[in-house]
Amino acid sequence: MQDAITTLINSSDVQGKYLDDASLENLQNYFRSGDLRARAAMTVSANASKIVTKTVAKALLYTDITAPGGNMYTCRRYAACIRDMDYFLRYATYAMLAGDSSILDERVLNGLKETYNSLGVPVGATVRSIQSMKEVANEMLGAEAGREMGTYLDHLCSGLS
Ligand SMILES: CCC1=C(C)/C(=C/C2=NC(=C\c3[nH]c(/C=C4\NC(=O)[C@H](C)[C@H]4CC)c(C)c3CCC(=O)O)/C(CCC(=O)O)=C2C)NC1=O
């Protein structure tokens, strides 16, 4: 796992150089938004189950997916979906704090699409659910912090698409 600081330092170290102006400006933005990101993470962790519940209500309830024959039908599969949504939210929050998406590639997306395809979990509906989660998070966190979270939720969507 990388974060904004180690990524920039590693790439300067490879060249044996001090951080250049562009890297320092990136770091400055990262530090400047630190308080915003920490507050957003606090709000998400205090409201995680609410965010997931709202997302499910917005994107999945009363669709073919929750009806008999759908992929979320039966308690076991419904619970697996809720758990996956919670993974997406928690790891997107980590990535937002780190200012880097590598944790998503390593711990969430690695092999996920293949797993979903082999189990018949609908990838398109999962991506739409993550987009709904983005809207729910945006409403709760406000535009600026919502945009930070949105970057990493989008990263999950593009990794699944
Ligand atoms: C931390 C990283 C991590 C992730 C991301 C993860 C996902 C993950 N989701 C799974 C299943 C599942 N995932 C879903 C999810 C859904 N079905 C739908 O229709 C919805 C669109 C969607 C919810 C948004 C379902 C229903 C299953 C169970 C499928 C089955 O066993 O038939 C499985 C198969 C094993 C299991 O059931 O636990 C994995 C590995 N596991 C991990 O360790």
C-alpha cells in the first residue's frame, strides 16, 4: 500500500533528487486537505451502516436483484452484498485518507471481477450501487469531502468495469 507522501518520495528517490516543485505542490495540496479528509473519515465511520442501508434502498431494493431468482435473494446472498458494500466504503475511506488508490487495487479489486463473474454476481449492478453510494456519501459529507470520497469510489467502478 502506498500513500501520497511515500509515492512522491519514492519517485524522487529513484532519481536521487529532492522533490521537484510539482511534487511539492501535490504534497501541499495533500496536507492542506488533511483536516477535511480526517473529518470525512470520522463522519463515514460513525455512519457507515446508515450509508450502506441508504445505498441499498436507493439502488437495489425492490429490483429484480432482490426478488426470487435475483442475485441478492436469500438472506445469505443479501448479507454478502451488504458486506461487500461495507468493504467498498471502508476501503474507499482508507484510500481517501492515504490520498492514493493503491490499497483498492491490492486489497479489493485484485481478482474481484473474476470472482463476481464465476459466482454470477452482476457486475453492472454492483457498479451502479457504488455510484449510488457516491451520491449518498456526497449528501452526507458535503460537496468538497464528497468529491474526495467520490474519486476512490469511482476508482472501484473503473476497476470493475
Ligand atoms: C475486502 C475485499 C473483499 C471483497 C470485495 C470481497 C467480495 C466478495 N463477494 C462475494 C460474494 C457475493 N457478493 C455479492 C454481492 C452482490 N450481489 C448483488 O446482486 C449486488 C449487486 C451485490 C452487492 C452490491 C453476493 C450476493 C455474493 C454471494 C454470491 C453467492 O455466493 O452466490 C465473494 C465470494 C465469497 C463470499 O461469499 O464471501 C467475495 C470474495 N471479499 C473480500 O474479501
